[in-house]
Amino acid sequence: MKKIIILNGPNLNLLGEREKSQYGSSSLSEIEQNCKVFSEKNNIEMSFFQSNIEGEIVEKIQLSRKDFDGLIINAGGYTHTSVAIHDALKIIKIPIIELHISNIYNREDFRHKSLISKVANGVICGFGANGYIMALEAIIKFVKNENR
């Protein structure tokens, strides 16, 4: 059974409450539940984590390099600012999907630059909470192709 980790950055714990026009009305726990259902149907062991603290996210990334077959990250605001998260992702040798609920290219200019994109295998943005399932579908394909 393949193991996938989904990491979520700052303020994503407030999904369903904040900026519904950008992020929709689904809470992070609802998104997590949908991911669990999808993972079970697809024989995937999924771990879901959220932190507002950059160092905790870096530690999870570092630990994932040996414990997981693929990583999905919605780094929130750290996408645009965290060299530490970029460097941690650069070290791991498993497939990485960068994920954003909103279309970061339809937003403020500072959101157009991602420090994660250069180390990710792919980027999904602008599909709302459905992006999480899309990211799981994509990471499954990356993980299967790595084992050929």
C-alpha cells in the first residue's frame, strides 16, 4: 500500500470561515474526510497535517523522505516566502505536488511567485477544495511511474 502525506500551511485551519470567495465554504476537516474516502477507495494510506508554524512543516517534510511515497503540499502563504520549506522539499526524493485552492495567478502580484514550484513535479491551483482529490489522483500516477 502506497503512503501519501498531505501538508497544509498557515491559516488553512480556518477554511470555511475565511475569504469564502477565494477558498469556498469547505472546512479543512471536510477536505480531509473527502481525501480519506478517496484514499481508502484507491488503496492509499494517507496522512493529513496542518500547521501555522514553518518549522513544524519543515520537520514533517524531512520525516516524509523515508516514511512516504509521495507528498502533496498546500503551503499557504509560505509558498511565496519560505526558503526553508523549499530547501526541505528539494532534499526529499519522492514525488511532490504543489496545491492551491485558489488560482494564485488571479490574485495579488506577490502570490504569483512560488518558491515551491521549482521542486514540485506538478502544480494544481484554482480548482477549490476539489484540487485535493485532483492532487491525490496525480500523485498516485507519479508514484506508480516511479516503480517501473
